[in-house]
Amino acid sequence: MDTPNNTPVTPAKPEQTLWQKIRTGFEVLVVLLWVVFLIQNTEQTQVSFLWMTLTISRIVMLLGTLGIGMIIGALLCYRLCVKRARKKQQPPYGYGQ
């Protein structure tokens, strides 16, 4: 829908429900607790992996494991979505015979 001077009208965003506000508050709380946890674990630690031994900050180690976990989760989610999309495209068994 256009106004008389041909500028598009954007629809108003719906108001958040109570559960959406609670969820948003919970997410903010989890992020704040995570930041406090990281700040409290700033000391250096020795990490041994296979043949390597590194001395790194615990923050770097924790953020690295978080990143690796997020990448693995995203890849698994992508794989599941592709599998579901393929399943929807296949005709049912015996269809067209």
C-alpha cells in the first residue's frame, strides 16, 4: 500500500507477548552470567591436545570451545534441514505405479 506521495508504508510490529518478554529477559540473564563467568576465569592455563601444549587464557579456551560447539551445531542443523527437504521432495512409496 502506498501513500499519496508514493512512499511505502511499513506495517507496525506486533507487541511482544508476556512469554516473549520473559524469554528475552532470560536470554539477557544467561548472556550476563556467561560474561561474568568469563571475567572470573582470566588466568593462564596449560592446554594439552594431541602433541601440542599451549598456555592460553581460559577466556580464549572457553570462547574457542563455544565457537567450535556453535559450528558443529550449525552443521548438524543444516544437515537435518537438508535431509527434511529431500524427504519432502520424494513421492510416497508406490506413488505413480
